[in-house]
Amino acid sequence: MGIISENIKSKLKNIFSQLKDEITLKVFTQEIECPTCKDNTNFMQEISELSYKIKIDVLNFVLNKDEAEKLKIDKIPATAILGDKDYGIRFFGIPAGYEFNSFINAIKMVSLKDSGLKEDIKQKINLVNKPVNIKVFVTLTCPYCPAAVETAHKFAFENDNIISEMIDASEFPHLANKYGVYAVPKVVINDKVSFEGAVPEDLFLNYVLEAIKWELKQK
């Protein structure tokens, strides 16, 4: 029995029929010390079987260390969504529950090459010329978390300097503890600026710019 129900698969096939460019799911896993890796790999395999436009590349986190480092994958289970290039979109943990939609929307965004951001937001995002890492801590039962995840992924899509990570706080409790995650979504930018809650795209962008200014002040 598969992870995804036949009813959902049918709906996904219809959604994926609109895909344009091929995308690749880079799935990082290992057999030991990762209790959810197998489920994540099976989940991604089922997704890839729903459209010939979706490829899957399953990699061992240890044996394929060079590839992991290249994509800045430092924990598992991990999935990176790549199109004609790496857009910096990452999912750490199984994107199930409410995050299922953010995962599907990320696939669509990369394949259709359309973030859906307003033009003025795009212009400001394109001015970011420093490395930016956005961590969005979520739980799969949080209905407000996908909005924060999708905004972060849109920013990453628009600018090669940005990497956006969805992190399931329940799968990575040591990170949740490190970053003081007591409510979700919690967004941490460059480990310097953080906020809680799903905020409008323009306010989210202001936090990104604030993180960059903070680092420039330290130099």
C-alpha cells in the first residue's frame, strides 16, 4: 500500500499535467540513524511516478557527500527540487500534512518558472547580493506554516544567493531547541534575524534585508 491515496494521486496527475519543464527531486537518505528516511524516499518515488516531467535521484547522504555539500544538504531526510538549475529550494523532513501543498506548489513553481511574486517584490529580491539562508521551522499540523514556507521558496527561486529550507521541527528537535522554536512557523534568516508567524511578502522581505544589514554592520 502506497503512502499517497489513489484519490490524491488522481488529483495530482491532473495538476502535474500542467507542468512544462522537467524537474528533479534530489533525495538524500541513509538506511541507519534516520527513521523517516525510507518513508521520505518512498513518498518522493510515488510523486515521481505521477508525471514523466518529474525525475528522482536518490542519493546516499554519506556516500554522496560531495553532492550533499554542493547542495548544502547537512541533515536528512532531505529533498532538493531542481529544474534547469538549483533554485535553492529544500525540504528537510517529509513534506506531509499541511506542507504537502507547499511541496506541490514548489514543484509547479520550478517547472513553470513562475514564482507568482509581485513585480515590485521581485525587483527588491533581485537586489540581494549576499548569501542568504532562510530556515522555516514548521510542524505538519500547522495551517499557517505553508504560507511562510512558500514565501521563502519564492524568494529563493528569484535569487540564486538565497537558499530556503523547510524544516520539520518535530524531526529535528535539536535544531528546534538551538533556535528557540516555541511556536511555528518560525523563520530564521542567516542565524541573525528571526520572527514568528506567517507575514505578508513585503514584511518578510524586510526581515531578509534586515539580516543583510546586520551582517554588514559587523564588518
